[in-house]
Amino acid sequence: MKEIIASLDELDKVVSYLEETLPSDSIVFLRGDLAAGKTTLTQAIAKAKGIEGEVTSPTFSLQQCYGAKDGSSLYHYDLYRLDHEEFMQMGLFEEFEKPGWHMVEWGSDELKAFLEGVGYNVTTIDIESQKNSRIYRIDV
């Protein structure tokens, strides 16, 4: 487990660590309270990948897809309103077959266990808010 303490201006430390550590095809569960910075971290990753335009939380669409300048893809999911059974019935788990980084907000332990059970490696980032910074606990 890697722990990084960073302010918003220092998010590049977290992004750099992820770029050095994660393979080109990765599933990353982002965990933390409301407003902990899950979407903000995804925005920083998108910027580092050269993705232009606005990166927003897919709260109502469940998934946003972005193409990077280097040809890679970034997928962003918000599963806050969706339980594991609904996720499976919708066939969304098949999206994880697509190459790129898959950033999953509010992914359940049940979904993580399922994904690991069928052979995916899932990285978890727990984000804890502090007054002027966040603690990012990265479990690769």
C-alpha cells in the first residue's frame, strides 16, 4: 500500500505514481466520502493523458468515455445509484474488456470481488479529506 498526501496543486504526484505503477489496461476503484476528490483525481489523470475538454462525473449517465492523444482511453463510472445486481443485468461489466483505464466511483465490494474472481486486477484508491489536502491510499 502506497500513501500519498497531496493538495489539489500536488495531484501530479498521485498521477505520476499511477502512471509508473499501473498497466495500460487497469480498473481503479475510487473510494471516499462525498466531495473527497474522486472526480477531481479522474480529471487530473485525464489532463495528464492529454484529454481535452470537460471531464465530469457520470452521475446520471453511469459512464463517460474519453480518448487520449496517445490513443489510449479513459472510462469513468459513477455507480452510486446502482447496486451490483443492476450493474450485472445491464451488462456494464463487459465494458472492462475495453483497453484503457477504468475509473470506478462507488464500486461495491461485491463488484470488486466479482472482477477479481474472473481474473481482473483491481486497484483501490481510498481518498481521505483533510483541511488543505487529501490522503490517497493506493492498494495495487
